[in-house]
Amino acid sequence: MELHHPYRGRRSLSMAVALALLLPVSTWAQSAPGSDGVSNQSGTPGEGAALAQAGGQARQKAAPNTTDLSTVVVTANKRSERLQDVPMAVSALSGDQLERQSALSFADYATQIPGLNTVALSPGQTQLVLRGITSGANTPNATVGTYIDDTPYGSSTVYAAGSVLTPDIDPDDVERIEVLRGPQGTLYGANTLGGLLKFVTTPPDSTRFAGRLQAGASSVAGGGDGFDTHGMINLPLVQDKLALRVNAYSRHDAGYVDNVATGEKDVNDAKVRGGRAQLLWTPSDRFSLRLSALAQNLTGDALANNGVDVDPLGLQPIHGDLKQSRAPGTGQFDVRYRLYDASINADFGWSKLVSSTSYGTLDRGYNGDVTAAYGPILGPALGLTDAGFSIRNPMSLGKFTQELRLQSREDQTLEWRVGVFYTREHTHNVQDVLLFDANAGTPIDFPLTLGHIAVGPAVFTEWAGYGDVTWHATDRFSILLGARYSSDKTTFTQTGTGILVGDSNFTIKGSDSPTTFLFNPSFKFSENLMAYGRVASGFRPGGPNVGVPPGLGAPVTFGPDKLVSYELGLKSTLLDRHMTFDLATFYIDWSKIQLTSFAGGFSFLGNGGKAQSQGFEGSWQYAAAPGLMLTANTTWTDAQLSEDTPAGLYGYKGDRLPSVPKWNANFGIDYDFPLADGWSAFVGGSYRYVGSRLSDFSTAPGPRYTMPSYSGVDLRAGVNHGAWTFKAYVKNLGDKRGLTSIGPETTDPTASPFAATYVTPRTVGLSATVNF
């Protein structure tokens, strides 16, 4: 019953509505070159102190392109390592690169990561997909984990819209973004079947005072205007010992969709505000304590009513280009993230201890128009004309995590690491069916409750222990073996009332004990050429079913789904470290896929059969000349069902998985050059290509629809003088209408209209930044 996606939400109610109508009415969501910082979240305290100094100096101005491409350091394996030494597929984008490209969200940089795709519904509602591991927009829970430094963030369950409420943190003051491709179940646990996205924040600097101010404005073709402001200040409170870093930002993202029913223009605009405060204490080179608090609010008056109305057969707009028809008074959407964490690093000489403690909250408000789905059925059944219907869906999540990790020195023949992890989630999720006048948007006084379902409290707890050993057999050959055992329990209570759902009050419990493993040999032919193999597994938790009273034929609980990935890769650094080239090929077996099915007139979660995903990824960067950087990546993915879907869905063996393109590609060029009198300049551009994709598996016999391939070109240019940087950019130069998702708006999954979400039209922007 949970609204993971508007399309799914309508389907969740559709069968219940149909059933209710039969009864008397009286009885119903890389690092770009130039960033070589190391996060102290996983390093030694000494590394943390050194990092503090480097971090405070970061982002003071746009970093020039380096010619030594082997210096990028990441913490993908919870150790500080050169990117080219990590025996797995990892990509990194530096904060400077994101700032130069004016990248504010997943949509701005996703195609720069091989194997990463997004199913974007609206700002604040995006599903991340790595290596084709998705069952479509109706995927019940995330298959890609999200971390902020050493802290997992977002829900690990199906009870808090975990698949689409992926924390899309504004990258202001982010040191880099790391993306780990392939399952990460051993080190990172649940919900990392496809991989992991990690925001690495810039730490405080206890050696110097620094600050930054930035302001920008933008305009969307055929839409509205936007603006953004960012500020940062770094204060050394005790020289070389204690520092405070604070950043804050405010954005207005311009809208570009008009609502023909109300006459409102640019209804899908969004307001984003947030910031982060960090305190770093390094009393010695053997100990560090880092405290931080993060907040981000995103609000919009029509974001719950995402999409443009199109005919699914030809994907042509029904009301005109970038236009929708939604009832007045609906569409409100807001999501608020809070995250508080404390990280301790202690070096005992013979080993290092890392402790990460966090508490995060998520609060979402949602009121989506479902008049097109239920108005033609419910209006006449209730004896009402011009009746409108919406689903109000407030939701809250509180999540506590604690991880302790002890690891050996890195200069040993047998390098080891052990850790324990605990998390507890507490969720409330409510859905109310609202009745109103479809023309005026005013409530209709109706004596009976239409539908009310409350899922919660839903409590998820997990204990896990993990460990790995790396045997450095020679200076060139190493083997890593790892395993993780998890024990999770879920309990949730559901109550319901109303003529559409009937009365219900029940509590269900579920538990799982999954185990994941990792086998990871690597061989260095030289310092700059490495081959590796990787066999890894991952899982998502199961749990009690949602929205289905016991006794209706649906399973009381659903199980975890699991996968095993087989990967071969090659990493090389060429031309005196002026060029890097990475290649990976993979094959993934995915079993017991979590899918949405139907029984007794209700939607429910169950386990399907099997799927497989195979493909290859290549990335390349070349410092062709001083200041000139060329980059490229391409991905081929063949993700398909290995077995038919269970009853209630119409997917067949050999069918492609939804929303997964076979081909992705990205090409970029950036050039920095000096001008006269202390001025310098930079220019750059990128081209992205996303191949065609198929829509979700249908809940009725009929065709699946194809989202055509699309491409886009982004351009940027700017000048630097002293502490100042002035920049101009154009995104989606050709004003292309690239589809990112489609789905039915009615209870018939093959009938018109469909809601289609597009990439943002051509956007032109300017910004100015001063560092001090």
C-alpha cells in the first residue's frame, strides 16, 4: 500500500477499489583530476590531521587539471587507497569538478559514472540503478546504498519509500563522490546489490581561516528562472587541534511544466535549503574526533503530481509540450533530511580503531492527485459529480546506526579487518484518500471515511558482524577473502478503516539471517597495470507484507532477494601517468527478486524468480597537454529475466528488465589556460547518451512501452582572477526531451494517459564565487 512511486500507488489502490465497488457503499510511495584528498573517516588519525589541512584549502578556487592521474585517493574499501590500486570498479568525481559543471543533483552527473542510471520522477524522488539491478519504477526498496562519509543514510526497508527517496544531497562543499559498482554486501551490508554511492564531505582545517561565497542565477527554456546561493566558513578554534567548518545553501530550481487544469505555469519548481556543521578535534596524530550535523529541506507545490500527460502508444503530449492536467489543491511534496554523526579514529600502532555513530531522520509530506485513476469509478459509485481524489501520504523515519571496526596495519603480509554493525529504523507511514471538488479543489463534506491505512510503527533492527583477510602473497599478487553475517528483525502494525479498505488491525513479524561473501584476487603486472577478479554477493532484507490483511491469499512475509556477481577488471596508467584506462566486465545472477504482485484485491510484495545482468564498462581519461583533459566512458548492459514473473505480473523469460538501457556513454573535454594580467580561463563541454529503455512489467496483458534513447550536450566557461571566479554554463544545449520514466495514470495499465517525466529543458546559468 506504500507509495514508492505514483504509478505504483495508484495500482496499490486500484484492485482494492474494484473490490470495494462490489460491496454496498455503506461498508476502503571520477574524482576528476585535481582532487587528491583522503577522507579521515576511514584512515588513521594522522591521516585525519593531514586531511584537515588539505581539506580546508580545498575548493578555494577551481583546481587546474593535473597531469599526474595516479594521485586520486578514495576510501571505497574503508581504507585510504589510490583509485588505481583498488581491485574493484570504483569511480570518483571531485567537488571541484561538480562545482565547475554546476552539478546540483544525480541528474547532472549520473552519466559520468559507468553503469549508473537513474529513474527520475521529480526533484527528491529518484531511483539509482547500477549494472541493471532494478525491477523498474515499482522496485520496492533501494538496490544502491547511499553513504555520507562513513554513515549509511536512507531507509533499508520497504516501509519508507526506500527505492525513490534516495538522499540527493546538494554537493556544495563535498570533497568528492565515490561510486562503487557491483554488490558491496560484505563491507556495507543490506541494499547494496547494485553498488554504493558515497558522499565524502570536506573536513574542517585547524591550520587556517577560510571562506567562500557563491551566487548564481539560471533560466530554463520555456520555463521559469532559478537562483542559488552558497556559503562556507572554516574557523581554526585551536591551532592544529580544533576546527569548525560550516556551509549553507539555498536554491530555487526553476519549473517548466504547466498545469492546464488550473492555468498555473512552471508548477514543478522546487526550493532546496540546507547546510552542514562539522567540528574536528585532533589532539594528537593518533586520535581524531569528528562531529557533524547535516540538514536539507526540499519543497514543491506540485512535485507529487510529477509528469507530463502523454499517449503511451506514440508518447505524444496530450495537452501540449510540457503540460499536465492535475486537480487544484494537490501536488504538495516536501522531504526533510537530518543527519547527526560522530566518528572516532584511534591508532594503537598494531591496529586502528574506527567508530561511527549516527542518527538520521527523514520526514516526507505528499498529496498526489489520483482523480484520473479513481474519479470515473468512485464518483458515480458515491453518487457524486465532479469528484476529485488524492492520496495524502505523510511518512517519517528515524534511523540509528553504530559501527565499530578494528583493522591491522597495511604493511603486513596478512592484512585483516573485523567489524560489527547495528542499526534500528523506526517508521510511520500513513495513507488517506481525500475527496474534493475537482474543479475548485475544495473538500467535499462526505459522511464516511473513504480510506485510511496506517503502517506503523514499523521497526527494523539489524546486527551484523564482518571480517576480511588480504594475503599479500608477493609484491604483485594479493587475495582478499571476506564474509558478513547479518541478523535482522522487522515488526510492523497496520490499521485501516474506510469504505474502500474495510477495517483492519494486525501486527506481523519477520526475520532473516543472510550471509554475504567476497573473493577478490588481484595481480599487478607493474605499478601502473593491475588485473583483478571479484566474486561478491549482496542482499536486500525481507519482512512482513504491507497492506494485506492476513487470510487473503498473500504471503504474510516476503524473503530477501540475493545476487552473486562475477567480475573481471583491468586498471592501467599510461604515458608517464598522463592517461588512465579502466575496463570491467561482469555477470550477475539475481534470485528471489522482490516484486509487487496482487492477491485478494490488494497489492503485496513477494519474491519472484531469477534475472541476470551482464555487460562491460570502460572509462578513459587523458591529460593531453598542460591544462587539457579529455574523458570518456561507455557501458553495455544486458539485463533480463531468467524466469517468468509470478502471477499478477506479465513478464517473461528473456524480457529486458525495466528502465535499463543497453548502451550509455559520456564524453568530456576541459581546458584551462592563462590570460593576461593575472587572469586565467577555462572552457569545457560534455556529451551524454542514454539508450532506449522499456517500461515496467505490466499488471495486465498488453504491451510494454519503449522510452527512446536520448542525448544531450552541456557547455561551460569561466574566468579566474585572484580570489574571484565567474562562470557561465548551458545544460541540455539542444533542448532535448529525454524521457526518464513513464507509467499509467489510470487503473488500466495499458490505457491513456501515461505520466512521462523528462530531463530538464535547456538551462542557461551564470555564477560568481569569491574565496577568502
